[in-house]
Amino acid sequence: MEYKILKNLKVLYAEDEQTVRKITIKMLEKYCDNIIEAKNGEEALKLYEKHSPDIIIADINMPKMTGIEAIQNIRKSDRKTCVIITTAHTDKDILLDATELYLAKYLVKPYKKEALLDAMVGCARELLGSDGNVVTFEEGCYYNVDAREVYFESELKHLTKKELLLLDLLLKNRNTVVTYKDIEREVWQGRPMAQASLRSLTKLLRKNVPSGLIANSSGVGYKLTLD
């Protein structure tokens, strides 16, 4: 599975066993740029309030406050943050409590790192789809219209202002040719537009979306084709 989608997520990892915590954080740092470390449930709750993470990974049995108790406090006002619970136990009462916490995943130790990463990818895709109006160009390529973020091959693409304006315009008029005049008005905002500049802009945009998505209608304009 592709893990690049995890790169820009903020992840809170809570685990009281120091060796397990350090090993897991070292692994996660290969895929995520922002890992927040907590050694118990009480600390995890405070760090959640301070940093507002996208994903929480929490062990159940921790001192001062269990993972379950920390998540119960969080769920009083937040059902959006994705939560992955880990534990060495499969106690039915604990599992019953956990079912009410809107968990993304429940992992029983020892688990393979791929199981955790795959659960996190599932969270990332859920978050991407819940942030607003998300358009899927094809599998692995999404455009969050509200956040104005393009994910291509599970990687966040950094588009320029003009690239985003052109993409928005083409998407608004999907499956219809947008004329050069319309592009000049909306993207160049009334300023003179050189054809060479438009070709250069379109070339840049095409690198960040699937091949064939944007087509040129010779002498007329451009069209974004979407089923």
C-alpha cells in the first residue's frame, strides 16, 4: 500500500512502554513529518488539546488515565479525529467500551507495522473525504475543493495560485471546453494572457493530475473530462 498520504498528517502516539514507544515512533517518522509523543493517557489528552492531531494512536492500559478514558473525554466534543486503539488484551468488557468511541481500528499486540500503517492510510482517506467537497479524478488522485489540496499518487501536490484557479475553472465547467477568453478573465483576472504563458501553466498543472484529464481544443481552449 502507498503510504505517502501520511506525510503531512499530525499524529499523536500514546504508549506507556518506553521501548515500544521509541521503536514505533522511529518507524512512524519514516512516513509522517509530525509525530507527537505521549507516555500516558493524561499527557495524551493535554497534547490533543494543544496540537489538535489528525490521528490518535493510543494504547488502552496506561497510567494516570487509560487510553479509553482519554478518548472518552475527546469524544465529548470531537468525533472527527481518527482514533486507533492498541492493546495486548482482548477483554470483552474493554472491547465493549471501545465500540462506543467511533474507532477507526482496534489493533491487538503484537501487530505488524503494516497493519498500523494501513489503518492510518484508511484514516487519511476518511479525513480527506470528510473535510469538504472532494472530487476523485481517479484512484489515488483527489481534489479537496474546500481545502484546495490535490493528492496525486497519495502525495500532496503544492499548486500555485494560478494552477488552482485554472483547475477550479475547468472543474466548474467539466466536460465542456473553456475558452481562452474565459481563462484570461478568470485566471489572469482581466490582465493580458500570452498563449505561451497559458501553455506553460497547463503543462505544470498536468504534472499534478492524471494523464489525459485536461485536453486542448485547438484554437478554442481547454477541457477537463470527468465521468
